[in-house]
Amino acid sequence: MEAELRRYRVPLQGKVSLSDYATDDIGNFERTVEGRTQAAKLGEDLKETIAGLQERLYAESKQTLLLILQGMDAGGKDGTIKHVMSNVNPQGCVVTSFKVPTPLEQAHDFLWRIHAAVPPHGFIGIFNRSHYEDVLVTRVHGLVDDDLAKRRFRQINDFERMLSENGVTILKLFLHISRAEQKQRLEARLRDPRKNWKFNPGDLAERKLWREYMRMYEDALQHTNKDGARWWIVPSDVKWYRNYLVAMIVAHALKKMDPQFPPPPAGVDFSKIVIE
């Protein structure tokens, strides 16, 4: 599993170029019905693994897994959560979606609302967008200049290192889609009445800034890719492979965390307990 995943993890050294990562990569699978079926079967096995490890994580209550999902509009953040986390116990999983900051949130530092949303030990937390919006969309729209962005990169690294040193395993996933794939997905929202509610006219304005977003993502990935909080670039044009790969990344992380069921209460002889 480690070897299969390595090529999707951003190297700690060097510049990041998203053009080096194919958005339609499907790993070792074939582009056939059989390949998709094989990935789906392996994905179900991985989801069972995740569910079993989540139970131990919740019982142990000493560690947290934090999954941070970033990507362009229609990149598949909601779909990833829906499919990969379909087997976990909702009692031990918290999903937080970060929208435009409220007046109260704007009155604090940009990490204030983020820290408040980090789940307690024993939980899997998922951020659907995150603090990275404050070094992405804000820069694209000229609300944050380069000097402030550099300070925020440093603050993000300090914040994530603090979390890591306090029992939080951080997985940062950039869901990498092509501009052509985004076009198809946005058009699908227009054609399908069941998806009309997802369409936001503002997405079209943001789409015109695609190149600038890619440049800002590359900058963010490079400056915030640190030990204890590494970035993964997940090819996301092919949904079934995206789901399989994310499930593998999550399962791999939980295995490394190796949560354990706590011992039974001291001094209790279960063989002598009679329940009437």
C-alpha cells in the first residue's frame, strides 16, 4: 500500500507543478468495466477496514484523524465524503463545511474558527474546505497580498504542527480535476433537476480564474507541505478511482495510528459476573 500511494504524496523538497500530476490517472487499473468493478470491490474492503479501525479509535479516545479536502468547484469533495465514509459510525465522525466567514469569525484571527472545529480525540474529522481558503480565494481576488500570505503560511504550519504534536493525524488532500472535467460536471448540474440546487452562478465567475487558482494552489501546496501535515494530490477526473484512492489513504493512516481498545476495568473478574 505504501509503495502504491507514494507517487500521490507531494515531495517535501522542490516546487510543486500541478501539470506533473495527471487528473485522469487510474493507477494500475484498466479503463474497462472490469477495472472499475475491481476498484469498487477493493474500495469496499478498504471501507470495512476504515470502519473497524474507527471503532478502535473511538474506544481508545487518545488520537484524532483530521481529513482536509480542498479542490476547485465540482472537484468532488461532497462525493468523496459520501462514498469513502459510508461505513463509519456517525457518532465518531464530524464533517465541517467552511463558508464565507461570519462577522463574529471575521472579528478573530483566520484560524480561530478552524481550531474550534477540530474534533476531540477518538473522532474522525473532515473539513470540506478549510483554512486554506484564506490563502487561496483571498489571494486570487486580491484580498490578501503576497506578504500576508507568507505570514499565513507560517501560521498554518505552526498551527498544524501543534495539532500533530497533540495527537492529531492530518491528511490534506487536493482533489485534482481538469478544467474540461469541471465543465462537464457544471453542465450536469444544469441538465439534471436533481442537481440544479448545486449550481451556483458564482462558480462560472470563479472558473474564469482557473489559471490563477492553479498558481495559488501550487504555492500553498509547496509552502505548507510539512512533516506531520503532508499534502496528497488525488487525481479526481475519474470518480471511482478518486474514491478508491482516498479510501486507501485513510485506511493507511488509521493503520499507522494503530488505535487499540482500552483494557477492561482493573480488578474485575468477568468470569464471576452474573447478570440476572
